Amino acid sequence: MEYTIRVANTSDAQAVHDIYGAYVDSEHVTFTIDNPSVDEYREKIEKTLKKYPFYVAEDTEGKVLGYVYGSPLRPHDAYQWNVESTIVLAPDTPRRCGIATALYRKFMETLKKQGYRYVYGVIVDTNEASIALHQALGFTQVGHFKKAGFKNGKWKGIVWMQIALTEDVQAPQTPLPFDGE
Ligand SMILES: CC(C)(COP(=O)(O)OP(=O)(O)OC[C@H]1O[C@@H](n2cnc3c(N)ncnc32)[C@H](O)[C@@H]1OP(=O)(O)O)[C@@H](O)C(=O)NCCC(=O)NCCS
């Protein structure tokens, strides 16, 4: 299918809200139980873009098919070279067409240029599609927090998957802010 990838802007907040909202009832995709409001997504897009890429894939009519963005792994300063990723396609976006791969590759290419070192996918351990996507991209499992969350009457585990963007660096520079491209 034909699509383009571009930087998100605050007018994508409604689409991001609706796409994520389609999965909040599922214990396989997210531990979020109440979807944040459109205003909260607007703030998230604004805040994310100050530091990390936030890309959307859109079809030829401008419909958002899916998105990827970065967030801090942990708040403490020494973690600053690590990025947690979020990748989601709309429920009606065709699967296994490489859309998530294209979004993720662009995202990681930008993070690498900014000077980030590792990207982490944090995935419910029953989300086979997402685990397979991360494996296909070269991530490896570095952790498994069993029974980490309780949703829909069940305890669910989380796997942590990691990929290195750069070789070992002895004196890393502070990552550059996202330049909007
Ligand atoms: C997970 C998700 C992002 C994958 O998107 P996608 O565009 O279908 O993925 P791609 O086409 O780029 O897949 C790349 C590779 O990942 C693997 N893969 C992806 N989905 C798979 C599945 N359902 N089963 C097995 N392997 C899968 C395959 O190796 C695939 O390559 P191939 O199709 O050539 O065999 C999508 O299914 C989705 O948005 N799901 C709902 C939200 C979600 O779970 N997000 C992740 C939260 S952690």
C-alpha cells in the first residue's frame, strides 16, 4: 500500500488518541486502562518532539495508519542515552506490509544521528506480533518481568527488548534535541 512517513504535529492528536484507544481494552497490547484525552496526546506530541522523534505513517488521503515515538527509559540523568519506543498501527491498517518496519527504521536512524545508544521495546509477553517485529529488526530480549501488571482479571508479564544503535562509547556526548526531520 502507498504511504508516506512524516513528523507528527499536534493536529495528529485525535488520530493518535483513536488508534491507541482501539487497544486499551486489550491486555496483550498495553497496560494502559484508560485512554488519555486528546489534549493529553497533544501535550505528549509537543513534549516528545522537543527531544525525540515522533513519526506517523499516512496514506495518500492523509489518514494516519500508525505511529512511532520515543520516551525516556528512566528519569535519572545517567539513563539519558536510552530511549523507550512506542509503535502502534491502526486496527484497520494492513499488517505484514512493512509499515511498522519502515517507521521503526526511520525512528532509529534519527535517534542514532542524535547520539542515542540503545532503544528498548517494552512488550506484553503474549504480544507475539510485536515480539516478532522487534526480533526481525534485530532487538534481543534482555529482561522478562513476569506477572508485572494486572488487567482484565489476569496477571500479565512484560518482556524488555533492546537494540544497540552504536558501538561502545567511552565519553558519550549529551544527545542532540530532535531537529524536526
Ligand atoms: C506489532 C505491529 C506494530 C506490527 O506491524 P506490521 O506493520 O504488521 O509489521 P511489519 O510488516 O513491519 O513486520 C516486520 C516483521 O515482523 C514480524 N511480524 C510482524 N507481525 C507478525 C505477526 N503477526 N506474526 C509473526 N511475525 C510478525 C515478521 O518477521 C515481519 O516480517 P515478514 O512479514 O516479512 O515475515 C502491529 O501488528 C500493531 O500495531 N499491532 C497492534 C499494536 C501493538 O501491538 N503495538 C506494539 C505494542 S508493544
